[in-house]
Amino acid sequence: MNFRSRYIPKESVEVKHPEELGVAYVYRIKDRAYGVIAYGGKRSRADFHFSYKTVEQAHDKIENWFSNLQARRELMLTRRAESFAPHIFKVGDIVTNSWGYDQTNVDWYRVVRTSRRFVWLQDICCETEETGFMSGQSAPAIDTSSEDPSKWGFKDAKGEISQHKASGSYVSMRHGCGSKWDGQKRYTSWYA
């Protein structure tokens, strides 16, 4: 592998992020401007390399860059925590996934098994009511006469049970993200 080393200008002043998320080097350019080259993390390629008329402008840019590095780090930590959060699904719950580009497809599933980080889903049939031109409302084909969801009667579609990563109230799907059904019909559209 070919590793590049960082370019550090001669006689530059090093400015480090307090939590070592990045480092910037400020240097003088022929008595008329200040140059700044900055590296995030352990990268050898510079995040930016600009020149400024005053040293104050250079330090403002560095402070803004530091705050952006901090915000990105916090966002990554939040997303990581959400990704590892336990899911809320239990056997018998219904999951819906709405997806598509030029038409709106709605898929329905029932949860048949759960673990700490995964759910296993079985496709279920749906009932579609046409309410407009090539569009309508979709709902799962279930018998909800019992108050206990585990005793609802499902009409399974042909297809194998599939395993999906789940976090919070969402399930990773092939097309987007599925969510726990709230009991409402979903808009759907199609071509002839």
C-alpha cells in the first residue's frame, strides 16, 4: 500500500482540536496572507488548504471547522447508539414498508420471531381499495375480530420468512425502512 504523509508547511504553527479530532497548520505567505492547511482525524489528505488576508480570518475558519468536526462526531455517536438500540417489536406485530419512485408500493409483513437485534418477517397479503385513477388505499389482509393481536388471522403471501435488522420502531428492508403498523391504511399507486 502507498501511504501518503501529511504536508506540513515550514515554520507553521500547529493548532490542534482539544479532543484531537483534527489539526490545522497556519503559516505566513510572503508578508501578505496566511495559509491554513487542515487534516481531520488521521487522514493524510487535507480537508482544506486556503489562504486568508488576516490571521483572525484564518483562526475563524479553523474554529468553524473544529465545531463541524465536533458536530459530525456527535451525529455519528447518536446514529451508532440508535443503531444498537433495542427494537420494540414482538411476535404478531405488523410491519409495513412503503417504497417506490414513480409509483407507491406498499408491502405488509407479520413478525414471526424476534431476537435482541433482529426480527423475522413473513409476507402477508393485502387488500387494496381503489379510490382514484390507478391509486388507492392498502391494508393487510387480516381478521382482527380478536382483541389479542397474537390471535389475529393472517393470510400469508407466498414467500419465505426473512431476517431483518431492527432498531427502535424501524426494520431495515431491501427498499428503505419498514415500521410498525399504526392501524391506518396506506396510500398506494400502480400502473396498468
